[in-house]
Amino acid sequence: MPEWLGIAFRTLLAIAVLFLMTKLLGKRQISQLSFFEYITGITIGSLAAYISLDLEANWYLGIISLGVWVAVSVGIEFLQMKSKKARDFIDGRATVLIKDGKVLEDNLKKERLSTDELIEQLRSRNVFKVADVEFAVMEPSGDINVLLTRENQPLAPNHLGIKVGAEQEPQTVIMDGKIMDEPLATIGLNREWLNTELEKLGIAVENVYLGQVDSYGQFYVDLFDDQIKVPEPQVKATVYATLKKCEADLELFGLSTKNKEAKEMYEQCAKQLQSVISEVKPSLHN
């Protein structure tokens, strides 16, 4: 067999073996790799290159070595899942860097982190004053997580005692000008409904780069032509306005009628509708 053909064959074999063994190791981003996993990744890459280019007859030994490395990695991951002590020994523990607005210099030295690097990490999380930090910890992966003091945390609806409706995952119903039937069916809609919505907007499906429907049935589109502006959905606003109009009509009927029973009925219905509006208002305004 010609050398070039042998190298091509072994390269394809190395790619296949590397793909299968990487699947066994699972999915992790580079920033999430432990020290041992980082070493394993480098070694596996080197062994794959050896398998591809070794011209001697014993190139298959590289596959055996590759298998041993992967088996050890899988074994260590299994051990880490079962043992907290093993996780602490292999991955290390989280280190507190800031507590109550005070930098813990000894822990910075332990992690070989300079003050400049710490401030840079804080700035990347939109934190510019150490005094604003209640708690900052360096995870075993090297990421730094920050908890701001209560007075510096972003204002959320629950801080004001406001209840908001639950938000569910939006479904992508159009992608690259093609209708996606499965997501439509997931939210109980069909192509007829989608075509009606497109007609309201005055656009054709082939002009839509991305179309999504949220949990309230509102339809959002992004067109291939970014110069064209599409009006924002007004479904929730329309529903809220309609409910408020019904409430006002009931109150008006109650004021205009001279029939005592009808007056009480209108007033009672208006109060019930007002209660309903109060309950659904968070969902219609978020």
C-alpha cells in the first residue's frame, strides 16, 4: 500500500476513534475543564496525530494508548460523581476572594491572582467598586461569580411586590424562510394560523429569516431585509384594552339604568371583571 494511502487511512481511523471516545467523555467547554481533563485533552490530541503519521507497523499501539487514557478519564469522572472527596482532590474547591466588600488577599495569593486580574474580572461583570460586592468566589473551573450587596442588586418586580406571569420557551416556527411544523404543533397552532399572521403583517414566508411565537401567542419575525421594519405584536395590549373597555361599559350600564336589579347585576359583573383583570394584568404587561 502506498505511504500516502496508508496515512490517509490511519487519519480517517484516528478521526473516527477520536470522535467516539470524545463522545464518551461528554460535553464540556474549555473553561469548564478540570486540570486532569485539560491534560487528557492535550494527550489525546497528540496520540491522534501519532496514529495518523506513524509510518511503522506498530501504529495501532497508539489506539491502545488512546483507549487507556479515555478509560482512565471516564473512571475518574465516575469517581467524582460518587465521591465529594474525590471531586475536591481532583477539581479543587471554590475559593472566596471577596467577602462583605473586603478583598481576601491570602486567598488571592493562593489562587495566584493579581489585584489587576481580579478588578478586570469584576469589570467584565459590570462591577466597578469592590465595596459593592457582598461575596465573590472563584469556582474550580476558574470562573469568578459575584453577588452584589442588596442595595446594589438590579431592581426586579418581586422587590416592588409585583407579580408577573410565567414565561415559557418561545417556539421557532419559521427558519430560513421555511415553516417548522413540529414547533407549531407543540403550541397547538397550524399553518393556517401562521399564514393569517403573515397576511396581517403583509409579508411572505420566504422573506422571513426567523419567526417565533411566545407563550401568549404573539408572533415575532426577523426578515432577511434588515431595512424593513415590522410592527411589534399587540395581542396582549389589545386583550387588556378590550377587558378594560368591557369593565367601563358595565359600570356605565350600571349608572345609566334605573332598574335596581339590573343595576346591582352590572355593578357585580364589573367588580368580578375588575378582579379578573387584576389577576391577568401581570401576564398582559410583562
